[in-house]
Amino acid sequence: MARTATVQDYRHPQPGTTSTFSIDEKIQREIINNGIERPKGYTVSYHSNPEVEKMHFGQKHPMKPWRLTLTSKLVQAYGMYEAMDMHLSRAATHQEMTEFHKEDYIEFLQRLVFSFGSV
């Protein structure tokens, strides 16, 4: 069975193609000033999903979505996206989830989502 990609390549707009031209100029200066370039001999990938940044996992949960937002903003502001492959991930399908988790665990999560609206 053919599988679809779980991530989509992210293409940062080229300088001058957006309405935030002054920001693009500042980012380009950061890239030059900090010597940001793609590493040689290996690949660096950055995977993100803006939808996860909107979720709340509870006060005591170690996952703090604002950290994801902050990381994404820093990667963009310092021009680090120039040195890595950027990917936007999507939610896994039920079949993909069963490749890593047992069916009873997935059913448990589905009951939680149905009961509380989100996890």
C-alpha cells in the first residue's frame, strides 16, 4: 500500500516577495553576520506543526506549546532555516498510529478525545 508523506517541505519566502521586506532584510543580515550555512556531510531537519502550538496539555504536563512557538520564531528570526530542511508535519492516520502503538491504546486515546474534545 502506498503511503503518503507525513511531512510537507516548508519553503520560506525569498526576500522581497513578502510584505515584510524590512524583516526579510534583517533576517538576511543575521544569516550573513552569524555565518549560517548548510552543514557539510550531514543534514539537519526541523519538523513543526503550528496546530500543536495551540494545544494545552495540562498544567503539570512537561509539554509547553509556547516553547514550540518560541523555537519556531527563533529559527526564523535568526535565519537558521537556511541551514536546515524545514518540514510541516501532519497528523498521523489511524493506520500509521497502529504501526507504533497497540490498538487498545489508540482506542483509549479516542475515548479521551470523544469525552474531553481534545487531548
